Amino acid sequence: MKRSLLFLSFVGVLLCGVCVAAEVDGWPLACRITSYGKYQEAAWPHLPSIGVHYVFLGVPAPDEVDAVMKKLKDNKLTALVIRGDADLSKEDSVDQLAQQLAVCEKMGVKYMFLSPKHGDAPKEVAYERLRKAGDIAKQHGLTITLETHRDLGTNAGVHIETMKAINHPNVRVNFDTGNITFYNKGADAVAELKKVIDYVGTVELKDHNLEYESWDFPALGKGKVNFQGIVQVLKEHGYKGPVTIEFEGTKGVELTEEQTKQAIADSVAYLRSLATFK
């Protein structure tokens, strides 16, 4: 009996060790280079200095890929998410995305963020083109994640409708905590995340004053988004994707380079007080 109890205790310790290891590993934490506004060149050395080793970048042109990869290496940074660019109302949009997805694979990136604008084309056309892009993304080992935006995803309901219509495992949602309340009166980011979590491929953490269409996106922890609740939902559902910081500031308020750096550093410090990130 004593041996059995000792064995069970030993197994329990091992299991707890595994759980702790998983928690300690944390989510990969990136920052949008564009969060630095007109001081984007300062972002490259600044992010590693505050313990951030991943970035969210726009897709480089084919002839710029090698230079961007060298710049990342020189600054000890890794591209975690790449922003793609395509007008889904255009017939060549899938071909454009195919080229960009190939660039992502070359750079070792697994996630392409896409703002799914489709102009005057019917949603069904956009759905079909995104489904084809999903097939190409699968071939390259990538997931396309769609922005929380007016066209195909202002809130959880629209995101879910879009996901069901596209019906592709390599096309998912990029959940943006700030855009949810910017585009929807009285919305609650935690409640919206709970509804759509099964479709979430990437997460952007952006603070907001919670007022409809108010361009007030302060440093994380300085606004009113319930990030503790967001983190709890991600933990409870075993989310394993990337987390990106986005800082857009307040309309009409110009920041200096040092103020911008401080806002990013404060955002990072705040997030690290809530969860473990790598």
C-alpha cells in the first residue's frame, strides 16, 4: 500500500512538473513594428532591449526578403506574424496571396494576418477566394487569420458567420481586443472572445477606452479592456498561438520617440504581470 502511495505521489509530482513547464513556456509575445509610428526604425533595437524577441511585420517584397531576414537576425528578432495584402474583389488576389505565403514560408513564419477587404464584390466571392488561399496556406504550413474589421469580422457573430462560410482549417480569426469595442457599441471583449475562441488563430492585445468609434488606444493597462479576463479565457481554452501587442495611441496626441518607447515598454511590463510570455 505504501509503495502504491509513493508511486502515485511520484506520478503526481511528474505531472505537476509538466504543467508548470507548460505554463512557464508561455505564449510567444510579438509587437507590431507599426506600433512605433514614425519611429519604426527604433523598434528593431528597442524590442530586444525590453525582452521582446518576436515581431509582427508587413510582408516584404520578394527582392527585399533576404535583407529583412538579415535585419531580423542582426537584431535577434524573429518574425512571428506577417501581414498579407490583397484586395479580394480582384481576380488575381489568390495569386498575390500565394506569392506572399511563399515568402512567409521562406521566412519561417506560420501565421499570415489579413484584413479581408472585398470592395464591391459579394461576400461569397471573398469566401471562395479565401478558401482557395487556405488550400495554398496549408501547402506552405501556414494559417491565415482574418482581422477584426468592418468587412468580414466586426464582432464574434460576424467572425463565426465568416468562418462557417469559408469552412477551412487554415483560415482562422485574428481576435483584436481593441477593435471589438471600437466597432461595436457596448461590446465586451471577454464575452466576444468566449464566443469565437474555437476559431481564433492569433490574438492582438490592444487597449481602448471602450467608447464606440473613439480613437483612443493607450498603452496596455492604461485603458479599460479587461485583459485579466482575456488571459483567463485563453488559458482555459488552451490557446497556443501568438500574442501581439498593438499600440495606436490617441487621436490628436503626438508622442516623442522616447514616449513611444515607454508606452511599448509599459505594455510589455503590464502583460508580463498577467501571464508568462516567451
